[in-house]
Amino acid sequence: MNQEQWNKVDDYFSATLAPSDAVLDAALADSEQAGLPAINVAPNQGKLLNLLARISGARRILEIGTLGGYSTIWLARALPVDGSIVTLELEPAHAKVAQANIERAGFGDTVTIMVGSAVDTLKSLVANQTQPFDFVFIDADKQNNPHYLEWSLKLSRPGTVIITDNVVRKGGVADLSNDDPDVEGVRSLFAMAASNPNLSSTAVQTVGAKGWDGFAITVVSG
């Protein structure tokens, strides 16, 4: 098994089950042209997020890490007509690209981009007694994963689904001698999830166009 084979399989899945369209292609093209890092989810992963949000019946979605808005568009397409997304982005330049992509996709009134430190923004959302979210997607800097989970839980309700991306770190998560801050951030998130009796979680490894990685799924039960 190698990266070339993984790419072929992902390309097959995406072409067969999650075909792109002009809106999604333009979002990726404009993100690349603007110099954004190519760390967006793959098309089949975007479709997975879409399906998970639909399965959960989400009406309000919180996304931590907007980048160019590619995953945001996939999530917005899962919402009912009165649904909404709040997405958090640190970099103003990224948020500008995302805003244009989201508006072109027809979700300008559905999606609110909040620019700044995600931890600070989450704290302000809690302080303002923001209505709980039904679905949370965590896909930002990994060092802050435990903080993102901590504050996301304050914005959740029983039944909220929390998806965390990039949790395998090319196997580093299971290498206890690996003290990379991103790896330790993922481990801290897992430790928090495992020790909280109100959470039920699992994690899955994946291989594909994004290499060897994986995601965690958490459901809030209380």
C-alpha cells in the first residue's frame, strides 16, 4: 500500500459518490490562488461530514477552523432552510476567501464567520449565552484541541455530535515518546473525552488523499 494507491481509491470514491461541482471546484481553486494551505478535507470526507450532520438532524452547526470555506459549504448543504453555521477562523485573509466562497455557494445568510482566536471567540459565545449547537466540527490547530473540546461542550446539549479531524498524526498519537505539541493536543482531547462520563467517543484511522490520518466522533449524552 502506498500514497498513489490511496489517492486512486479516494479519487474513485469521490468521483462515484461525492462528485464535485462548479461551486466546490471554485472554492478550492480560489483558495489555492490565494495561497491558502491545501489542508482542506478531501471531497469524500466533505460528503462524510455532510451525511453525519444530516443523520444527526443538525440545525445549528459550529465549525472551528474555516480555512477557505470548503468544509463549511459541505456542512451548509446538510442544513434545513432555517439552519445556521457559526465558523471560527484565526486568519483574516483566510476568512476573506471563505466569505467569497460561501456567498458564491448561496450560503451568505446561513453562515457567520467569526475572525480571531477561536478559544477567545468560544469564550465570548458562552458568555453571551449562545444557543447550543447540534453539531461541532473541530479542525484547527491541534495544540488547542482540549480547549476547543472544553468550550464546545459548554455550547452543546445532550445529543450534540462533535467531530474532530486529524487525530492520528501519522501514527504519532500512539507513540508515547512523541512529544510534538500537536500530538499532545490530540492525546489531551482523547483523555478528556475518555474521562468525561457525559461523553461517548471513538476514533477511526483513515488512509487516502490526505495520507494516514483519522477522526474522532463524540456524542454528548448529558
